Amino acid sequence: MQSFWRRFFNNPRVALSLVWLTFIVAVAVAAPLLAPTSPFAIVAKPFSPPFGEFLLGTDSLGRSLLAGLIHGARTSLLIAILATLAAVAFGTCVGAIAGFYGGIVDDLLMRISEFFQTIPSFIFAIVLVAILAPSGSSLVIAIATVSWPPIARVVRGEVLTIKAREFVQAAIVAGQRDMPILVGQVLPNALSPLIVTGSLLVANAILIESALSFLGLGAPDLMSWGFQIGAGRAFLRDAWWLVTVPGVAILLTVLSINLVGEGLNDALNPRLRDL
Amino acid sequence: MSDAVLAIENLTVALPSWADRAHAVDGVSLEVLRREILCVVGESGSGKSVMAKAILRLLPEPHVRVTGGRVMYESQDLLTLPPAGIRAIRGGRIAMIFQEPMVALNPLMTVGRQTDEIIEVHTALRPAQRRQRVIEVFGDVRLPEPERILKSYPHELSGGQRQRVMIAMALALEPALIIADEPTTALDVTTQAQILRLLKELQARHGTAILFITHDFGVVAEIADRVAVMRQGKLVEQGQAGDVLERPQHAYTQALVAAVPSLSPRHLIGARSGAASGRPLLAVAGVSKTYSGRGGAFSLRRRRVPAVAGVSLEIGKGCSLALVGESGSGKSTLARCIVGLERADGGAILLEGSDVAGLSRARLRPYRKILQMIFQDPFASLNPRWRVGDIIAQGPIVNGTPRKTAHEEAAELLRLVGLDPKAANRYPHEFSGGQRQRIGIARALAVKPKLIIADEPVSALDVSVQKQVLELLDDLRRAFDLSMLFITHDLRVAAHVCEEIAVMKDGVIVERGATADVFAKPRHEYTKALLAAVPGRDWQLKTLAARKLC
């Protein structure tokens, strides 16, 4: 285990990404302290440029861009992480049951997950949010609904191979029941691909959340990066910073999460990368 | 000196930093002489395969790389040749035969084309001439109907035929040296005997030198002119085959030779035959199992493969029966049916008089305490994320033993199988193959079963470890008065552990009887063939006879 952490942190891309992610998480957690006023409050005249009274300037209605960015980090991360957790939990259950029992159960569950995969995921998410009415929880539900099938497939594949290993058969011969075998013997051994896929899913969730907010389908009472870009896009020529700053924030965060996910993969399967 | 085809001088191969030792091969010097078969023998991890790969520069560089020494072939050092030079030698002058022909052959090309390709790369022959040559070498390695085999894909051939194709490919250009890396390990005994005979015959006819890598002293006795023994990357002994086999000098070689399971069969112990003790512990009557798979995506007909076709046997209390057969004979399927990992299609499996065939997993649970299993692969059969103590205590806990008692018993069992009770707190990856198999045995014993089914428990282990594990099983069997169904492909192992033997072929038992009787007077043709195919049989019989004289 020690060598895992060493391999993980010695990767310069992972180290840099972790620095950025730690920073973003810290900002998100401390948002009420860093920007005590509501991010929707009008604090100055519209379109004041960066490095003036406000560090990043103000938007078309005179709201502080920095305050919005700080609260946006909170929204984006919270929704992305909750949605990913929901998707991983549901996808793992479906994949584990499909892989472990096989046969008709497997066929049925996999056809259902294929049904979800055949619908273009973003359009599906838009439809879901539109039906559920835009709010934080409907964003989580929509993102989780379109994200679970890949998890289910990864877990099913892992369970299928692990199920055939002899230690699982030994547990059957010892008389263990199905659920303890699945939870105690099989799933712990499927953990590493699950962690990697799950971490990459967070990045994807941030992108979906931003895109939905950009389209005005985000939670109306929560400031978010996508919403900031959507609100600022009409003024791209006059006030470039309105779009650029939250855009860069999304870019760096998604990139960092992807690099960390890749680093996890390399550290969990060192031979794969070396040989 | 001019008589050497290949001279390895002081070869050293370094391993990457995460490996358990610094050098895979450590200062090995060897010569392969013209017209000889040199066997390099060693257990797993001895560096014998790495050495063979280093000769043709096939190492997974940069992690495993040569750090010193020379490999001289026709007064040039193969290790410093430019890439074009080594390519001309590979396949052309020095050919290689790999262990697993299914993996070594390209599944998308006909075997004829694959052989043709080698000739095409190395010579200027025209297509018609090349085809002629391919048919010639296919005939040479005794492939039936070379013209038809030519157009076959690897999956259409049997394991033995695939290995013959590999040999044909190696022979195609009349190389000066063939490196054979465990070429018969993946094959059944009878096929192995044929391939060994073929290699020896071809070698005599073509005068090729062969560097033959193996772990099996039986094979050495069959084929070698000279023997070199390797251990942990170092050469410990080399000499003429007869000398090394009969008068090994180095202590390690002596231990290896002594560890080869002998062909002398066990005799029945007293009146312990199954019939004498009344109702047998396990009685299997007419059990059959047919696998049906989907023929293809759109095919309506299902492919049916009968794996076990009406097998009957019984094992009495305290008796042990060896079920011997080659791969595909259905011996493992039968075992899986008996322990309930597979459901038999028909027949009865009576465990202490009650029929357990076709019971659901839940209904089988009470019988688990009578019947336990030891698995083949010591690496796959222990959950890598569980502590050893938990693995062993698992069965008793499931069956209602309090956790604390179960763990105390687990520590006791560890001591019993020759491990430190402290091992309970460690994870399986910290143990060697033999130690893991001991843990597997402890797990099987934990619920205090009356019958143990051992499915090839030693076939993944080195000979020296194999011997220890077999002795352990034997001791435990006596100590606990256990019955055992021992499944193996190796007649030598069967002879060593079991009083009774049943030979299985194509899903049916063809011969059954006391081990001593079967060995002395085999009745069925197949049993005779199996006995004749045991590698190193003559050598063993000779040493046995010599021992009796003393």
C-alpha cells in the first residue's frame, strides 16, 4: 500500500492536479467566509473590469464575479459529487447483481442499461431536468440517471471475472450465502477499476452540470460556473472576463480530475503502464 | 571449443527494482554442443526462461535487461549485433519453441501461412517452392494430411498438433539451434510423450542442437544428452544426463531428483477397503453432466458437450481414491458436481446415504461440513484482500462457530499445516505457492470434514514443494481419518497418495482398482498408454530396481 501512495504522489501531473483540487475544495468549503454576501447581490456598477474595486470585476447586473466563482465552486462540486455517488451506488448494485447471477437477470439488467445508453445522454439530462423542474436535487437525479450505465458495465465485467476465481468457489463450498460472498469476497476485489471510473465520472458530472446551467436549466437559487458563462456570453466582446474566468475554472477542475483519475489508474495497475 | 554451437559466457540479466532479487540470471556460462540436447532444469523463478529469452534478445527491456556477459554464436556476440543482424538469426539460424502453442500462434492466420511467412522472410524462394517446403516440414513433424492442416487455423487443431506446427516452424529453415522453452508442459502426458519422441527423432535426423528448458526431471531422463541445473539465477551443476540423474553432486540437485514422485504404487493399508467398512461415505451412481452452449448468435441448435457420462464410484471411510485423466476427461467436472458447484444432469450422489445431487445451494449447506475441497491454483484460491486467519475461520463462522473460537482454531490449524500461527494476521500475497496451498488445506480442514476433494492440488507447484504438500496431505489424512478424492493428471502423484485409482477418459471411468494392481497389470488400453507415457519411466524403474538391490 505504501508503494501505491508513493507511485501516486510522485507523478508530477497528479501532484499539480491535487494542488488545484485541494484549493478548489477549500474555496468551496469556506465560501460563506470568503464571500459573505449573496453572490446574486448587486454590489457595484455593471461591467467594472478586473483588478478594480473587485478583483475579477462585475457582470452585466453589477454582481461580483469573484463571489459568484467562489459560490459556483461549491455548487459545481457538491452536485457533481452527489450525482457521482448516486450513480456509483446504483451502477454498482445493478452491475454486481447482473454479473453475479448471470442468465436472465443479467440479460434483463444489461438490456435496461443499454436502453439508457442509447439515448444521447445530454439530451436525456435536459429532458429529465425539464420534467422535474430545475433545482439542485433534480440536477443530481438527472446527472446520476445518465451516468450509471458505464459503472454498471465496469462492475459487471469485474464481477464476472472475479466470480470465476477459486476463492469465490471456496466460499461457496464453505457454505457462505450469496450476499456475503458478493459484498465480502467479490466487490472488494473490483474496487480499483471502480475508483478510477468513479473519479472520471466526477469530471463528467461537472461538465453536464455546467452545460445545464449554461442553458438556464440549473438550480435557480444556486450560483454556478455554467450559469456565469451563460449570463456573460452575450457580452463576450465587451467584457471577455465574464466568460473566460469561469471557463478556465471549469477547464482546470475537469482537467485535474481527469489527471488524478489517470494517476490512480497508473498507481493501481503499475505493470500495465510499465510493460 | 569449435564443437560448441552456442556459448553463453558469464551472462547476467538484471531485474527491475521491484523484483524480489537483483538478477534473474547471475553469471551463467553454458555451452550447447553440436548434435546434442542440453536440458536446463530448474524450478519456477530459477531464471531458466529468462536466460533462453536473453539469447535471442526477447527480454521485456528496459525493465529486464542484460548487464553483462556474451552469447557467442559463430564467433559473433548476439547481444551486440545490430537489429538487422539479430533478426536474420532469429528464426533462421536459431529458432524458438514456446510453452503455450495456442498463444504463440496467430489465431487469425492459417498455420500454413504462418510457417510460409518464416521462409518468405529469410529466403528468396518462390511461393510454389515455399509451399513445397511447408508441406515437407509438416510431414516431417508427422502432422496428418499436411495439405489439409496447411489451411487450418490454430483453433481447429489439437494441442499436440499445434505444438507440432510450432516445431515445424522452428525446423523450416534447418536452424543450427532450437531453443525449446517448456514445450510440453501445457500438453497431456500421452501427447507429451509423442512430442518428446518426435523431437528426439528429428534432432537425430537433422543434427540440430536443442536447448531444452524444463522443470521436470522425468522429461530430462527421456530426452537429455547433457543437463544443467539452475537455481535462483545461478548454475549449480552440469554434466552428462546419466551422471546427473544417477549421481547428482550438488545438494540441490539431489533434493530435486529425490522429490520426483516415484512410480512405486502404494499398497492397501490393512482391511481398509471401501467395501469392508459397510456403507461408503460417498457413493456416486451414474452421474452425468452435459454442457450445452449456444452454437452462435443466430443458431437455433445448441452445441452439446457431454463432460461426464454416467460415472459411478464409491469411497469408504478413511479411503482415498485417485481420479486420473487427461484434460477434457471430465474429472474436474465430476468433482464440481460432487461438491455442488455444478449441478449434475442425472444420477445420484449419496453422501453418508443421503442424495445430494440436484440440491440447491441453501439445501446443500448442512452437507458442507462433511465435504470440503482443496483447489488447484494456490494464487487464485485465496482472497487477496482477506487476512489468512479470516480465510481459514470463514467456514466455521458460516457454520455457526463463535468468531473467537474459530480464530483460535485457525491458529491451531496453521501450526498443523506447518506454518507459524502468526501467519493468521498476514495477507496471502506474502506467502509462496507452497505456503498458500498449505493455507488452502487448513481452510478445507477447518470445518472438520470427513471427505476432502482435492482438485489437482499440487499441479501448480514445483516438484520439491509438491513433495512436501503431498506428505502433509498424507499425514493429515491419517491423523484425522479422512477420506479423499484426489484428482490429478499425473500418475506419479496418484501412485504416491492413493491406495485406489480410477482412470477416466471422455467422461467415463475406463479402469478402476487398487493402485498396485493397476500399475502392475493395467487392463485397459488407455491405462497402458498413460503408464507408458509417464516421462522418465525407464529411469525411475531403473533407480527403483537399484534401490531394491541395496
